[in-house]
Amino acid sequence: MKIAIIGTRGIPNNYGGFEQFAEYLSLGLVKRGHEVTVYNSHNHVFQGDNWNGVQIIHKWDPEKKIGTAGQFLYDLGCIWNTRKHKFDVILQLGYTSSTVWGWLLPRRKSIVATNMDGIEWRRSKFSPRVQKFLKWAESLAIKYSDHLISDSKGVQRYLMNQYEAPSIYIPYGAEVFKNPDGKVLEKNDLEPYQYNMLIARLEPENSIDKILDGVVMSESKLPFLVVGNYDKAYGDFLLDRYKNNPQIRFLNSIYDINILDNLRYYSRMYFHGHTVGGTNPSLLEAMSSSCTICAHKNVFNETILGRDAYYFVNSKEVAQYLDQKDLDLSFVPNNIHKIETLYTWDNIINQYEDFFKKIIKPI
């Protein structure tokens, strides 16, 4: 099969969840003998046209110069370029800035499958006008896609209830982290299991201030690590709000997976505050890194973690968990078992391969 992946900044991952997913999926499909093309921003740090067997097409991306409007122009360039090729499947990751051009997708010669990501229009960081646009973009994704993919059962139910649109459920994948190295902690002056942490984009819907208010309220004096890009307005707000609390350490973004895995592995408790979206990759990575997880209580997190996590809805509950002396020892092995049986990358890639084989048009 000839498969194209659009909708990301590109691979190898240097940005976020969809980029990481595109990296793993494209490599896995290439190893299975398929031809895979991933569209990259011309600004991407990798400038080659082939990465470990994955074909790379760079397209002009003016986002750094003109802001959000640049995303739309980048997606237009990617979609227009797909018309010049004969892909069996075009996998579109997300829809926020691409589906306005959905009518240009070459659906007569390619099957278009869209991973619907989370319920973007519910994100609190967006103004009512932007939320209205995203709701419209969501409907366009359904209109211009031949097939839909949900990475969360919560999203799958939402699409059916809201649009009567069926979708196949395929979550993200993860690999169990088996080689911890405590030397990573030394660089940050940390002791094993003597700190708590979160990893997330620093955005309001990820409950960052709610979690950190809980840290302030807590009697615990352990360091609390915040890993995420703080070079935006909300990041400035957080830095200013907690500047007088030395317990809270902002580490900015970290893309080295070995460092992230070790920080997660040796943490006492890992907080996952995401409230909107599907199966977040960082949650699976926390599970695979043997974290004791405290997650925001919502359908997206509960369908993944089940009973194997602590849940919070407010800062007071965050503080209570931070102050809890004895943690439930069953959470970690139960979540590792989920990764090994449900969320392995081999399993996820196999599901995508089988799905693509079923939907491609006969020659």
C-alpha cells in the first residue's frame, strides 16, 4: 500500500502527540513493506527527504512568521500536493486547520481516513468565535472523510451521538520502559520517588493551575516538576503565579524520550490533568513508565485507566493525594498489563494496517 500522512508538523517528533504517533506508525508500516510518505513543515529540524525508509515531503509553513493563519496555508500546501500522487490511503491527523480545504482532497483516487483527535471546540483556551469555527471544522472533517478513526471510546460515542457518524476505535500505543537510569535525576538534583510531576502542554484545559494550586495547598514539601513549553501567555501566567514557590520547578519542554521516561519512572506521583481530547499519548507513556497516576476525573481518562488511578476534580483533592502517605501498589502492575496487552505499538500498527487493507479501493 501507498500511504500518506498529513496534519502534523512532521517527523521525527519534535513537537507533540500527533507527531509522535506519525513517527511510530510510519516506521511500523514501512517495516511491514508499505510505502509511507509523511508531510513535514519546511521549518522542521530534519531536512532530508527520507527518514529511516519513510519518504518526507517538505511544504512551506509560514506559521512562525504570520501566526495561526500559517497553519491553514501549510495544510493547503500538503493537501494540494497529495493530488499529484496516487496514494491508496491518505491519513489525516486532526482537522482544526485542514478540513476547510477538505474539498480539495483527491478522494476519487485515494481513500481519506481522518483521526478525529479530541473534541477541539470544547477547549477553554479558545474564544467563543474560535470554538464555533472548530465545531464547523469538525463537521467538515466528517463530510470530507471516507472513514473516521477515534482514538478514544469517549470520542467514538460523541461522534455517533452528535453526527450519527460511525468510526473505528484505534487508540495510541506505548512501550513498557524497562531500563531506568537514576543518573538522569542527578542533573536536576532529584532523589528517586521524592518528587511529583506532570507533563503537558501548558494550556488551561490541562488543569495546570488547578494541580499547582493543589501543590501550594499541600503540606508536602517535595519538588513538583512541570514539563511543558511555557513560552506563551498561559505559561507567563503560570510562571508569575507560582514564582514565589520554589517547590514548583518549570523545566520547559523536553523531547528526549530517555529523560522523560526516567523522570516519570522515578516520580512518586504523576498528575494527568487533561480534560478534553482522546487517548493522550502522555497518559499511556506514564502508564508504561510505572507511574502512580492521579488523573482528572473524566470519561477520556477513566476509559483508559479504569480503577487503576487516583482521580481529582479540584485543587483540594490534588492536595489530599499529595499528602497521602501510602499509595496503592496495585495501580502500576495493572497499568503495565494494559500496555502489554492493549496498547503495544505492534498491536496499534497492526490495527491500522488491517483497517487500511479493508478500506482501500480495488484497482
